[in-house]
Amino acid sequence: MMDVKEKRHRLPREFYRGKISVAFTLCLRGDSRSFISHEIIRVFTDILTSTVIKENGIAPVYCFMPDHQHIIITGTCIDSDVWKAMVSYKQKTGFWMSTNKPEIEWQKDFYDHIIRTNEDIGAQKICT
């Protein structure tokens, strides 16, 4: 698989705070097909749950593909920080990979889409 072109985020951080839902896509570097491992999926799911809860959110939908991951994170209160939850998740899983599976790593950034309040989360197409 070719690396996805990396880009800088276009929205200010305050757009990711509060009762908001954001769809994220995170890709692994190179041709890694690491998300076929049940061990990695279990560890990453545990890390996702703890980091999202810490930032006052939930992850109602997530999907592991062989070389990337889709996640929707929803803030549950005005103090929620969806951006911080995602960055923390990526840092913690990146550290886990570096100590347990050094041959795999995340691409530098991730893609995101803020879901408008009039959009149905269940209608989001995060896995194809």
C-alpha cells in the first residue's frame, strides 16, 4: 500500500472540544497488515477505551482494517476534548508498538471529519 499524503489540520483546536463527534482515520506506515492480529486489536481497544474516557468521551464506532483504523469519538460534555483523546491514543499505541512490535508504526498524522449535528453517526461510512 502507498503511504497516504500527509496534511496539516485545517481547523482550530476549539472545534474539537465539547459535545462533538469526529471521524478519524489512522494509517500504518508501509505495507504493514498488523491489524489482523487479535493481540494488537485487543490492546488497542483497551487503550482506546481508557484514553477516550479520560477526555470525557466515548468511541461508539471503530473499525480495524488490516493497515489502518477508523474511529468515531464523541464528546459527552462541554469539557470533552476529542482531539486530545485521539492524540493520546496515538501516542500510547505508538509507544506500545515501539516496545512490542518495533517493525510497525503509525504514519505521522491522521485524517478527520467533524460530523455535523444534523448528520447521523450511524450513517457514517467509515469502513469500506
